[in-house]
Amino acid sequence: MSDATSPTQVRHRIIAVSMLMAFILYLDRICMAEIVKAASFNTDVALSKTEIGRILAAFFFSYALFQVPAGWASDRFGARKMLTAYIVLWSIFTGMTGLMSSFASLLVMRLLCGAAEAGAYPTTGALIRRWIPLESRAKSSAMVAFGGRLGGTLAPFITAWMVIELGHWRRPLWIDGAIGLVIALLYWRVVRNTPGEHPDCNEAERALIGKPKVEPPIPPREFLSMLWTFCGNRNLWLNSLGQLFTNIGWAFLITWLPTYLKEQKGVEDIAGGRMVTLVLACGMVGQLVGGWLADLSVRRFGLRWGRVLPMFGAGCLGGTAYLACLNMETAWGIIACCCVVSFAVDMGNPATWAFMQDIGGRATAAAFGWGNMWGNFGASAISMLVPFMLELGKSGGTGQRNIFILCSISLFLYGFIALALDATKPVMKETNTNQVAQQQ
């Protein structure tokens, strides 16, 4: 094929800038967990542990609640415009957090930051649906999620280093905010809502991407009707339950595993941090493997079973690894099992992303947000369940074993629920063909 007729590579540039977006997304999300430990923060802002916990939890509360509204706004007004706005807003709120000096003001900033970040992944999921052929969606989703996992893995080290080198907790937040604004500008320059709108995308690339119907977005008057449809959709509820159980199993790794290593295995803080980083790094590998595996599965078994088999395998592998923790005596034995859990859960994520893109239709971002919302509720649930189960098993010394069993059951449930999903059945009914405004 000659250069004149070779497909351009705009879709790859869009995935690359989406990975950058996901990186700063997680950096801004996780940085506060490191900042609240800094001596300069505790000197400036005298807060109790309860108040610090509320500040850290505030982000996830608003992040979960705004998933569907933010996703709907992206469906309605376009991914390019809305996600650029979301990046600008959360970057400003991150920078402004570095100006706050009271519990109330810090709480408000984290609530606002969580609300602004809520639309990032739902919007990106809808964008991938428009720019990537069906047989490559999982791999592209994996790359974007990889950017987020990389940001989350490096956030503690980058933030701690900046606090030490810059001598104060406020300056890293200002730098993170400024970097976010630069990425927002880059995102605006690179991204367009559809291949047909992009001046650098030639006809060969548009043909390679394909031309699925682009239906009119859901107007404000139909927002409540869309929510009602979501509430009655079997596919969405099963997907939501799957994400909830997934995060119950996965979030233990980033919430209570460091405490477990220190209190139950006597691991020092620095060594424990390295161990948890290794666990999360295995997840990044799982993302890449999962993207390749999910696309291969669809080509081999078709859309119906090709989407769900990687999720089923991920749930069973992760659940088995948690059960293996029950027989591990050493810290490194536990870490080896948790590495498998991290790899397995992230291996299933690309298939989950692609599934929501398959069934979302003209409400892809909103449907994506619906599932992501329930997933974040699952992450919150394990944070509250761990202390409860430790107390419940205190007399018999079975508290920690009960937690591993709970996480195992959650991942097995995720795997078996996945078998009932059907990516061939969209959430929203197609509009009349006369209403279709254009084609990609």
C-alpha cells in the first residue's frame, strides 16, 4: 500500500494522550494519601486521624456519585470538550488544595476533585468505542488503564520525593495541577470526537476503524428515562455486581495490605512499601496481557463468550490466589499470592471496559459510569469490612483468615457472574434510522 493510501495513525495518538490523562488522574487522586503523612502538613494543619480519614474518603464519595452525570454529559456534549474541561477542573482543584489550611476547606477541595475526575474513564470508554475497531477495543482500553495504574504505582514515590526536595507539602500539589493543565491543552489539540471530525485522519484510517452508526445523544429531558432504563437492565446490573465484587477483592491490596504486612508479619514501612509496589506492578502486566487476551478471545469465540471468558478466568485465578494466602506463613508468601491477585484482577479489566463499550450505544459513557460507580462502592465497602471482620474474629484469632476468605469469595462471584453477561444486547434501544444524524 502506498503512502498516499496507508492509514494514518491518529487513533494511536489519541490512545497515547489518554494514557497521559490516566497517569495524571491517578497521581492527583493518590497524592493526598502521601501528603497527609508529611511533617510540614501536620505542622500547618492540625487534624485528627478521623478528620484525615474523612478527607481521604471524600474523594471517592463524590467520585462515585458523579460517574453517571459526568458520563451522560460527555455523551451529550462530546468527549473532547467535556474531558478537557474535566482535566482542567480537577487540576485547578488539586492546585487549590495546596492553598487550603483547614479541615473544611480541604474536605471541599477533595469533594470537588472527585466530582471532576468522575467523568474521565466513562468518557474515555466512549471515545475508544468511536475510534477503535471492535476487535481491538480491549487492548486499547488496557493501554489507558495501564497509564492509570502506572500513575497510581508511582504516585507515593513521586509525591514523597517532591515533598522532601521542595521542602513543603503545598508545592507538589501546585506542580501536579500545572502539569494537568498542560495535559488538558495537549488533549484538546490531539482529540476529536469522531474520526470524521479529525483533519489528520485519512479515509484509509477511517475505513480501518469502521463506520458504526453515530446516534443522537440523550437530551436532558430523557436523562431520568435513561436512568430508569439502567435500573431495569439485567446486563448492567450483572456488570455492576461484578465490578462491586471485583473491587472488594482488589481494594484490599491498596488499603489494608500495608497494615497487614506491618502488624501481622512485622515488615518495616519502607520494605512494606516496596512489596505493595511490586504487587501493583504485577497489575500493570495484567492490564497488558488482559487487553491482548480479551481481543483474542473475541476473535476466537465470538462476542458473546469472547467477552466473558477472560473475566471468568480472572475471577477464578484471583479467588484461588487469595485462598492460597491461608497456607502462607511468610510475608513474601503472602506477597506472591497478592501479586497473582493483582495480575488476575487487572487481566480482567480490559474485557470489562470493552463490554461496556459494546452495550452502551449512545449512552456508552453514562453506562460506563454506572458500572464504575458500583465498583467504587465496593472499594469503600472493603475499607469498612476489614476492621469489622478483624473484630469479629478477634476471640478466635481468625479475623485475618476471614478477610482472605471474603476477598476470595468476592472474586469467585465476579467470575461466575461474568458468565451471565451478554455483550450482544445493548442497553439502549436503537433510535429510528431516520434519526441517525451521521456516520463515522
